Amino acid sequence: IGEGAQVEYAILDKGVEVEPGVVIRGTAEHPVVVKKGAKVTEDIHS
């Protein structure tokens, strides 16, 4: 997880890379799920 990245209500599988400054934000009812080995370069909101 890169510097300044924010992760809330998310499930990150093994080997996930999150670029610096990226925001991943789900909700308690609908968490964001990022699959194994994914590279997240853009914000994700649910």
C-alpha cells in the first residue's frame, strides 16, 4: 500500500498493490473486494 493511500471497508487479497495516494472506500454493507495480484492505480468507491 503506497504512501498516502486510504483503504476503508475493503478486502485486499494476497499480492495486491495500491499506488500512492489512491483511495479505496467501500461501506460496511458493501465492502470493496480487490482480487489476488491486482494493481490498483485509480480510486475505487462502492
